[in-house]
Amino acid sequence: MKNNSTYIIGEIGQNHNGSLDIAKELIDMANMSIVEPVFNTKVKKIDAVKFTKRDLSEELSNSQMNKPYNSPHSFGKTYGEHRKYLELNDQEHFQCYKYAKEKNLDFIETLCSIKCLSILNLFNPDFLKVASRDLTNIPLIEALSETKIPIILSTGMAGEKELDEALNTILKNHAEISILHCVSEYPTRPENVNLKSINYLLKNYSNYKVGYSDHTIGISAAVAAVAMGASIIEKHITLDRKMKGTDHLGSLGPDGLKRLIRDIRILEKSLGKESIFISPTTKQARIKLERSIASNKELKKGHTISKDDIHLLSPGDGVKWNEKNLIIGKKVKNQINKDEIIYLDNII
């Protein structure tokens, strides 16, 4: 991950709806070029895409897999059929990996079972993600950590105890870990977001990169998280929020993703440093708008200037009020008309 900018992850998950073609379209969408129009500045693009891999033999109980699934978002008569429809096989994940790499995007995999590690026979993702629901799945976390691939944890369904247990499991093998604040409510209501958890993680888990996996509607929470110090942002993306499937409505379409990337990149430039100072870029505005000592009446040649002769007017290229002693008591060289700046080269 780059240390000087927010690491933005476009979570495709299973919004490809089981289609390799849609998956590649989503990678194309994530790779979009963005230009900020006011200053005509090219914006740094997204950093990574993330996919999800399940092995249905290690997913749900038989009764749950065979349960009728009558949702309008269903791709099968049972929940098991629905889940099967949404899966890409190992080779298809490899195709997505290669396609993303062609576009200089990092590739992240959420692996939901130990059997899913079979993809490592074909490629190594840049990061492995532990989904919120698996933060207590210690056998899986142990297997993921043994790969030595950097790991990202989401906290959505866990407290501090569960987080610490997961961290301790990974630390037996390596320490390349990132923690994302997350709320496992889809979509997340504003009153449940609790962005201040980011502050807590930054203070108490300072050895790790801290970020935010956002399930809210819109982009404001993710942008605010960056302002609070999150160095990683993860957000679901989709070609169309009206597509069939459970995650699309809470995802960002092309316009939303464009705004998210634009606003985060602009915010990065806006944060600056902890100090109060006059920016060199305000020089022109200061000259135009700031006030200088000026005459409040016509001042004849030879007139000795008093406090009663002056007030403040723009532009700001003259003497400031706190330097009025440079003018008071001095004589006028050449007549100064009413409401004109009194410059030092016209007094003696």
C-alpha cells in the first residue's frame, strides 16, 4: 500500500452475478480515469478491486442450503442454488486477476473457507481479506496467515476480544495486517456507523494500518473516514444499482464511484499540516481584498498626517493598521485625494 495516499478498494464481491464478462466490466469501471474539471487535474485512480470466493461445501448447513429462496434477488429456487449461481470458479478468478493486473490494479480476495485457498495454485492475490463473519473462524485465519500474504481484517461482527484473538492468530506467522472498521448492516443506517471507532483503532492498534469498510448509502461516511485518519477505504461497486442481486442497491454505480475517488483525492490534498500560516497562494487575494491605511479626506502637500485623517480601504498592498505609526506624524509629499491608499513613498 502507498503511504502517501488513501488505498481505495472497489469491492466487486459477487456483484458480477456469476458472469465473467460482468466481472471484467466492473474492473474496467474501477479503472476509470477521472479529471477534476475546475482545476483540470487528473485524479489518482482507484488502487484495487476485491472479489469473494466461497466453497459451498463449507458454507451453510444442508437445511439452509436447501431452504426455498423466494427473494426477487434470487438466482435459484433454493439458497444453495442461488449461491452456486453467483460463484466464479478458480480459473475465472484467475482471469479476473490477470485482467486487473493488466490495468495496474491490485487484486484482493476474500476467501470464505480453507478449500478456497486452491486459487493459490494459480496466483497470489496482493492481499487476503477476512470477512467480518469470519473474524472468529480461527482455523481459516490460521490457514490464511500461513500463506504469508498480507491480510485485511473487517471488524463488522466482532468486538475487541474477537479482534485480538484474530490478530494473535495471524501474528504467529506474520505482521502485515490492516484493520477496517466496519458495520455489518446492509445498508448501514447513519446512526449505526460510529466513525469514532476509527479514532479508537488508531490509538489502540497503532501497529497496523487502519481503514473503513463502508456499507452506507452514498459517499459522505467514507470521505469523512479519510478525514479522521483512515488510510484504507473499501466500498461495494456495481454497474447498475438496480441490478438483480442483494448487494447492488447499497453499492456505488459508475457516477458514485467517480465522486468517491474524486472527493477522497481532493480531501487528501486539502488536509495539509497542523499549523496556522498564511499560504503563499493567497498573495493575490490578499493584495486585492485586504485593507491598507487610506485617506478619509483630501490631504494637501505638506500636511502632517494624524489619526483623524486615516481609515482602512482595499487593496492590501499598503501599510496595515498595526503599522500606522509609520504614517502618523509624517508629512505628505504630493497631494493625496480622498479615499486613496497612503503609500510610504508619498510621505516624509
